Amino acid sequence: MQRVLTPAWWLADGGRRVGAIALVAGIVIAGPLLDGAGESFWMMALTRALILGVLAVATNVAWGVTGIFTLGQAVFFGVGAYVVGLLATREDVVALESLAGAALGAGLLCGLVVGAFLFFGRRRVGMLYVGLVTLALSYALERLASVWGEIGAGNGITGIPLPTLLGTEIEPGISFFWVAVVTLLVVLGLAWAVMRSQFGMVMRAIRDDDERAEFLGYRRPIVQLVVFAATGGVGALAGGLYALEEGFVSPTFLGVSLSTQVLIYVLLGGRDSLVGPLVGVLLLEVGGQRVQEELPTEWPIIVGAVLLLVILFLPNGLTQLGRRRRRAAAPRPETAAEVSGGDPRGE
């Protein structure tokens, strides 16, 4: 049945929407302020966080919305980064439009190949199977990249030139910040539109009960393949932008460490919220930057402890705090006794 978007629907989720808009507005304002203050370090940290936020949002659409538990999202990130790095250093392609398109296309193709293997077998595959296969793929590709001389082996690809957009060179700083912001906003907008569409309802139905969804006539493998390929393409786009921003590509871009890190972003922020993963990225990559520098050895322990507390007390992530506050502040429905001014029997 087609979802009808009414004013009541808009107001029912208004608190979450206002929070998302406020978060995005804060990011947009923070960039020029940091640039004006000459805080180049924090500007670069925020830019990197926004690019990783694109990867986290894509992962959340696959896992949080559709139920595809992938432990290898870094595979697409790394593929996009290597495609961009090779084109820029060996083919002298520096146009951002071409590089972004190549990364996106490579991610889509990779997602289709891996997704066809995962979802079109003879047997129905569960979440654990998908997680183990993607984890093994991430580990294998990282090992392969670290010994493959044609793509730089353990040294990766260095010296990636600055990209150009419409003939103008994009330098690190505020220019690349706006590229990251626009990319993130486009991805968030597309994800929001998909989630509010009929296809988005099917995605959630497959996540909640795939057998019942198939009984109702929906083709589970096709939906999963489309989502897996699309999120793979977006992840590869993020990897390509990250390579351009950093100026190098490393085998770790394909590895298990990054795949696990992205899941932490999603769990920390909340996988039932579109901007939840972005909250997780900003907290760890920007908010925790000083703590990580001062306590490099203890930092993984701190992150693990915080994540454990969130899982125990806020299973839907930190964005659940806002919903709890709104529910607590909401007026309590009046009972019959309160309306009549007497006891519950109205006497």
C-alpha cells in the first residue's frame, strides 16, 4: 500500500527531523568558522569525518534499514579509493566529476558481483553468513593489496594530485569541506527519499520478516541486491573522496579495521536514525580527537566501554536520548478522573 505523507505524519516525527536539521546546520556553520579562525587541523578533521559519514550512512541503509549485516563495507571504500588513485596518478585524470563517477561505478559493479553471490544462491542466507563472507572478503583484499606490486603493495598509492571541479583546482581546506558537505547532503537526501518510498517500506519489511515479505510477493534477493549494490557504490564514492582529500591510498582502506570502525559509528549513533551514524562519526573522529591524542593506548578501551554502555542502556544509539526527552516532556494524557475532578468512577 502506498504511503501517504500527511501533515500529521510530518508533525509526528517532528522532533527527530528538527534535530537532524540542527545537526546539518551546525556542520555547515562550523566549516566557515573554523576556516576563518585558521584552524586548519580541525577543518581537515571535520572534512574527513563528513566523508566517513557518507560511508556510515550507506552502511546504515544496508544494515539498519534493510537488515543486511555487512562486515566488509570497507571493501567498497577501498575499491573506490584505489580506482581514483590509479586514475589520478597513472592516467592523469584529475576532474572530480570523472573520478567520482568512476569510483561510484566501480562500487556498484563490485556490489552487484558480491551481492549476486550472496543473495542468489540455492539456499536462503542469514545475517551471520553475510557478515562472515564480507568479513573474509575484506581481510583477503587487504592482504592482497598489501603484496600486489602493481597497485603499490604495502606502500599503497601516494602523490595523488589535487582534483579539479569545472576546471578549478580544489585545495584542502574550505573548498574540500564544501565538496564533502554537498556529497553528504545528497546522500542523506536520497536515503531519506528512498526510506519514505514504497521501496523503503519493502526494505524494512525484509529486515523485520523476510519470509513474510516473500509471502506477500516481494522478491527478497532482488531488493537485497539493489540495496547492497547501491550502498556499495556510495561507499566507493566516499573512498574516492577520502583518497583525494588525504592524497594517498593504503591497503588498510580495504581492511577489517575500517569495516569494524564503521559499525561502531552506526551502533553508537543509532541505526534506527538516518543521521545517527553521522552523530557517531562526529563524536569519535572530531569530538574524541584530543582524547585520542592524549591517551592513544587507552583510547580503544574508552571507545569499547562507551559502546558497551550505549548497547546496554541505549540500544537504539545516542539519538534515543532525544526521543526519551521528548516523551518525558510531552503532556500526560488526562484521565477521566482528572477531567471530572473526582475519583476514577466520576463520583
